[in-house]
Amino acid sequence: MSDSTSHLVVALAYDRLCTFEFGCVTEFFALERPELDVAWYRFAVCAAESGPLRAAGGITVSAPYTLAMLDRAQTIVIPGWRDADEHPPEALLRKLRAAYARGARLCSICSGVFVLAAAGVLDGKRVTTHWRYAERLQQRYPQLHVEPDALYIDEGQVLTSAGSAAGIDMLLHLVRRDHGAAVANRVAQRLVVPPHRDGGQAQFVPRPMPRDESSPLARLMDWVRANPRLDHSVASLAARAAMSTRTLQRQFLDATGMGPYAWVVRERVNLARDLLESRPNLPMDRVADLAGFGSEESLRRHFRRIALTSPAAYREQFAHDTRGKRPHASSAKRPASPLG
């Protein structure tokens, strides 16, 4: 339960506020979560400017705090920015620079990265944003290393995320950093979202997709899923689909945003997840064999890289979640003031 010593998260509000992104930040940090039995966050909203703050959908937001609240924040979240081509207010940029200098954590969702870039706190860092803005961001701020395919990037003190829903991935990552995978997984359950999404933005960028389920590529994917234990190489997959390896790689990239080998590995990890969840007593070497990894070492290496946890920890967390305490009713007391 949060108290006056809990980590203070401050969200920025501004005129023409991005309602969805702001709502995501509020959902994560403003609600008390007594079922987690950890010191949850304090949460506050500060206004980037004076006057009525309009939000998308005809909503008006009344922020209780001014930019002075940023002086006390331990994490600052910028939930998008109203116009990637509009320079943010200088007063806001000064506060962000000062917060960065004293060690506060700065986070952006979608176009909010333009605010951090304008503040100069991203220079030399890897960053991401919505794929529609990536080229513009790189051209305007050549000192940044823009990675347009990432869902989010953690550079330690600064985190950036891609389009709107990718903010959820980043915020879950923050919870995972602060409280561990078990707590993050339970928050994800409450939100009814996956604890971690595989892949990057490439899977969401408009591209030709294999709509015809009888297409050679779709048939090949179905066959691989049905035969995960076979030794799938790019050459063997190309031969199976009667394609050249170059054509196969191009079609996989167009359809999934990744190459055929990377796709096969992720399918095997997904199968391993299913086995760990549905067959809790299955020996780990059998999980590795049935999922097509061949060895426990290979299973552990790929599973940790993609799922950000070990197979054993994943199995234990799933078992804990299914036998854990029933979440408290929503009649918990109102959150205390973020100032304690």
C-alpha cells in the first residue's frame, strides 16, 4: 500500500491532452493495489500550462499541481505530445532538465519523446517513438539513435515507448524493474494484457500480409507449428515452401516483421509457455524437447531472451498466480494524497 515514502510518479497534463496515453498512466499508478502487498506508487498530475486543459474526446482536465511538482517527482511520464511539430514550453523543458540532472526517471509515450528530445536529455541515447514519427524524430534530432521497430527502450534513467498501446508495455516494464516480475505479472493480469509482448513495431506497420490461409507461406507456418521438433533451417523451410531462401526471407519479413529463424524460435518459446502453464509436472528436458529446442540450455537461453524470465521462474509464477489470493474487492479506501 502506498504511503508518504513510496515512489512518486508525476504525469504531465497539457492542453489537447492525449486521453488514452494519459489514462494508461493513471490506471497504472493512481490506483491502489492492496492485493500486491508492496509499497505502491504515489501519483500526481501537474499542468504544463495554465488555463483549461482540453483532452481528446471533449474532456476537460483540471490538474491539481503546477510544474513545481516536477521538482519532487522520482518518475515523470509524458503521455504523448499534442503536436510533434510544436516546440514545448520552455518552462517545462527547464523543469525536465533539472529533474534529469538530479536523477529523476523520465519516460515518454508515443510523441512524448519530442518533449524529452527538445529538453536535450536524450542526446546520444537509443530511443523509439511511433513508427509514423520515427523518421521525423531522427531528422530533427540527428544526435539521437532512433530505433523505429522497438516497442520501448530502457536507457536506465530515460525510457521511451512507441505508439499509444506500447506505453502499456513500457509501464509494465517499469513495474517489473521496481517490484519484480511476479508483481508485474499480476498487474498485467488485472489489466487483462500479456506481461510481455514479443516482437516490435514492425508487426504493426502497414505491410502486405498473407491474407490467403492457403498461401504457401501460411501453409508453411501451420506446418512448422505442427512439427516444432524438426530441425527447421532457412534452407529446409525454403525447400518445403518451394521458394528460394531469399524469397522466403522477404515474405517472412513482410508478413511478420522478422526473419524465418527468429519466427521459428518465437513459436517454440510460445509452445514452451503453453507447456509450462498446462503441464506443471512435465520435466524441463521434456518441455525443451517437445518445444523443439533439443536441450534445456537452448530452451533457457531463448526463453530468457524473449520472455525476460527463466522457464522455471515462469512456471512458478504461473502456479503462484493460479493458486494466489483472491484480489481484494474494489471497496478499498481512497488513495492518500501523493504528498503523503
